[in-house]
Amino acid sequence: MLVDWRPRARRRLKEIYEYIEERDPQAAENLVGLIREAVTTLAENPYIYRRGRVSNTREMIVHPNYLVIYRVTDRIIVLNVLHARRRYPTDNDV
């Protein structure tokens, strides 16, 4: 199954990287690597993670502070990457 990152998810991942990189470049590399690696595993078992709070989505906790919001169709569509303390998105945000 293919994995498709939506532009919003790519932007969020970049923003997360840049924010952390200002304080600790290695931590930023490690976190982004962890997120990317976790997302690639979705192709093998996309339904392993919990149902999302937004209809037709799923949530993968990749780190205690970060969630990946995705949808399963004929592919995995990564909709967003969120810090756990941020306001959870509504249907309009994913």
C-alpha cells in the first residue's frame, strides 16, 4: 500500500523539525526520523492504530508528544502531524 503525505502534513513535520532544531539539531533529526519510519510501517498494517476523533481517520502515537493523523483508502493518506498539547483538529483541519 502506498503512503501519501498531504501538503499540510509535510508543512507540519517541517515546522516541528525547525522548532526543535533551534534547540537541539540531533533531537530534531531523531524525531523526524522516528515519525517517517513509523509512517512507513502503516503500509503493512494500517488498522493497528486507534480510530481518530475526526470521522474516517486514525491516530498513530509516534512519541508521547506527537500524533500522526491519517486516513486509509486504497493508500495511506497522512493528513497531519500534531503535538499532543495542541488543539485537536476538526474536520476542517484534517
